[in-house]
Amino acid sequence: MENLTKSLMLSLFATMCGSVATRAQTFKQDYADIVNQASQTGIVTNLTEFENFGLKYRGTVNQANTLQWLKDKYLSYGYTASQLSEDTFSYSGSTCKNLIVTKMGTVYPNTYVIVCGHYDTAVGSGTNDNGSGVVTILEIARLLQNVPTEYSIKFINFSGEEDGLLGSEHYVSTVVNGTTPKMDIKLVFNIDEIGSVAGMVNDKIVCERDLFAPTSNNAASDAVTAELMTCTELYSPLKAELSYAYGSDYMPFQENGEVITGFFEHYYSPHAHTTQDLLINLDTVYVYNVAKAAIGATLHFATAVIPTTPDSAKKDFNVSFFPNPVKDRLTINKGQLDNKEYVFSIVDINGNTVLREQLANAELLETIDITKLKKGLYLGVLETGEHRITKKIVIE
């Protein structure tokens, strides 16, 4: 988070906050079951490892080592190398990299929920600003790796935030707006500095909404922030406090007309941007509780569908695509579908349809040539007039 006094800004905007829209979500036990798998020990371990890299400023070996550490973490959670990508930019003679991890949705693969936060630090290790956000994003990614979501998710670790939001600005200008058509973003959920102060009664988390121009996205931001507040109180012991978005990586998205929300600590740490921004000075239980709230919110925002064995088999009609991973020819088994005609598509990690075949008088097994497609992670989509079945495909 940029080094600005939030308390002063809070007083300036106090009269603007008002009440938010009615929050109608209900508690979902299957979401809570995933939230309750969050590991306080794992979060502390990740915070410790993050702290041990020291200063993570642009162009430093420590920042490069932290980036590699992040990659290794995502791979250890089961994400594939093809799901990881980098967005590279230069500033003041230094090369900086944003890390993007894409988890594809099953119903809306080309519409994204972005969960983001920065991993660069201005002074010292930055264990709270923003190691606390980094480890929370990692915990969300770990627990959602095998959970089907209707919307795609991009977990983004930005660099260049402490230089003035440079990493997120570059991503918006070159990736979001550089996609044809422009990337379709459902919402941006930013997590920055949520470690608070050790020894305080840390029972509140600030939920941030858009109050700035352009105003066309403000109402939608207000609505998703209301949902974030509800999720916080449904899936964590924390109370939700409404505030405004400011000075972090959601702002370039906000200026681009996207819908944003975010988390920030209730008690503003005096140690941000100092060498005392250390694990010993933040509240690890608070980070754990915020992570639980963030996991519940991401499940909600991305519309997670928690499968059970009998129901998932019925829903998929035992349709399968094999072999998987596949190299040159993919076989479609239409299982218990009795349709003689269907459309089969392959969608890449950016939501683009790279192959589309319409099959008439389809047999139980049909084979598709995929030799012209590049290696990577894709989504196979089988559509009939009544059903839409999606599954991940890895092309080697």
C-alpha cells in the first residue's frame, strides 16, 4: 500500500460512505468446509519464508528469488506450468515481472474474477505490506485448485506497486486492454496489508469500495463490496467495516472502468515502509481469519460448485475426454448422453475458442485432431441443446 495516511482520508470520505445495499447471500456449508481447511500453520510458514527474502525492491535479486518462490508455491499446489504466465515491464533500468496464475471456469471461461496483491516491498522485508496479502492469495489458490468454479480466476502477484502501481498499470494497459476483445472482468478483489498490529484486538476487516470517477462502475463496486462484507461475517469471526478503495493495485482497474473491491487492515500498522515491518509486529491469527474471509468470498464471487460423487456423475452423464494429457488426437466419450448431435469446442487459458467441431450422428466415441494446438492447459466443452459439459484438458 502506498504510504498515505488512511485515517485522514477516512475522515474526508466519512460522509460519503453511507449504508450499502442489502446483502442477501446465505451461508453455504460446502463453502465453509473449504474455508475451514485454511491452515494457520501454513500461513505463518509462508509469512516466515517471505520475510526471509528481505527487501524485494525493483531489480533486486531478492525480488527475483521471491518471484521464483511464488512460482514454486503454485506448482506445489497442483497448478501446471502452463497456468503460470509473466507480464514483464521495465522501470528505471530494472526489469519487473507480474505473475499471473489462471484457473479456468467451467461455465464462463472467458470471464474472470481477479484476486490480486503486490509482492514488492519499499523498505525491508514488508512482511505485512504486503506479505500478508501474498500469503492470503496463496492460501486461496491452494484451497481452490481442485474446486470447480463457474467463472475463471486469475491470481495475480504484482510488482511495482511501491513505485506507484506500475505493475497493475502495465497489466491493465497491455493485457486487459490488449486482448481482442478486451478481457472480460467480473470483478477485481485486491488484498493489501491485512496483518494489523500485534497485541491489538483485531476483530474487524475493512472492505473497500469504489467512490471515485469514472462513476459508471461505482454502483457495481458497492454491490460486490456488500457481498464481500457478508462473506466476511459468514465465513470468518471478523466483523466487516465499510470504507473506500485507494492507493493500491485495484486503482488502475478502477480507472479502466472495472468493478473493484478489496481488503485492508482495520488498525493501520505504523510499521509499513519501515525495517520493522516484521512478523513479530503483526497478528498472524488475524491474517488467518482474513484469509478465511477471503476464501469464502472468492468461492462466492467465482461461483464455486462443490461436487459430490453421485451428483457430479449425473451432471456430467459420465462424459469424458481422453487421453488426458493428450498429444495429437483427443477422444470424446459421450457417456450416457443420448444426443446424436453436439458441438465440441476447445477454449484456451485466455478464454479464446481455438477449436470448434459440430458432430452429427455422433457415435459413443469420436476422435478429434488437436495437432495444430499449442501445448498447455485448455477447457474442453461439449454442448447439446440442453446440456453443457466442461472438463480440463492438458495438451503436451
